Amino acid sequence: MPPPAIERHWLPYVDALAPRAPQAIDTVVIHCTELPDLASARRFGERVLYPSGTGNSGHYYIDRDGRILEYVPPERCAHHVRGWNARSLGIELVNRGRWPDWLDSRHQAMDEPYPPAQMEALLALLADLQARLPALAWIAGHEDLDREEVPASDDPALRVRRKRDPGPQFPWPQVLAAVRLRRWQDAPGVAAP
């Protein structure tokens, strides 16, 4: 598979993100943006949330039409999943997820399918990353690594999952058949960082 076209659109604070050696990257984490479009995801990623002058973002974003953008280079730690940033890459798929009622117990369905062009681009990106990052061995959904439950926004007596992405529409069998990565949830006895 030829390397995919990747457009670099680094976030303004990219130089403030911690550097790391590519050999430290052993996990890819699949996310969905849970926002309506790529422009909204970009605005969200540009927000400064930490004293370091950085915010939350994945490394790569794949739009519904298969366009791939790099917001953070792999040699920098992006803030995309608690406890895993130093060893992982975040890939964000544009998908509305539970938007705009992320934590409302009545709106937890994640029913937008992932288009074929987006999945083809994801597989091409994963193949490229495997070729460039020899330590890459694992793939996980955000939902596999962040299982925290929080009070529902509509009824604090109810609890909902904080993160559910990439969600039930994500084609795990197709992706796992095409890559030589093992899904983290299938790794009993392997310690988390």
C-alpha cells in the first residue's frame, strides 16, 4: 500500500508539547471527534487548556472523505487519552458521536457510520505508521482505555461513560484483519502504564 497523502496543519502550540523518541510509541488509539465537522475539531484542538500553553488534540484527523491531516507530529506527545499519551498516537475520525449532548443519558447512541473513504484512509495511515514506527504493537479504542463513568448531565443520579469512542459503528473486524496490531482490550495480563 503506498503511503497516504498527509497534510500538515500543526497546532499553534505544537512546540510546547513534550518531545519523545519514536521508539517510545507502541500504541495507536482510535477516537472519534464527537463533533459535527473537521472545522469544529480544529477549533477544539486549538483551545489552550493547560499552564504549558497546550490543549487536547490527536495527532492525526481523518475527515469523512478520507482527507488526512497531521495536527501534531508523532515525535510530540499530544493530549488525547489520560495516562497513555507518552506511549501512544491519537487518530481522530470525524464523526458526530454523541454530539452535542455527550453526557446526557438520553443521547448515548453513537449511530453515525464511518464512511468507506474514511476507513480506507485509516487503513493506509495505520500501514504507514507501522512501517515508520517499529515498536508499534497495539491498537485501542478510546473507550478501551478510559472507562470512567461520570454523572449524566440530565440527571446526576445516573452515570454514563465519559468516553465511548470510536463507538459501536467502528468496524473493528475490518481494521484488525488489515493490520498487524493487537487490540489492547484483548491483552490480558499486560499492564497499563
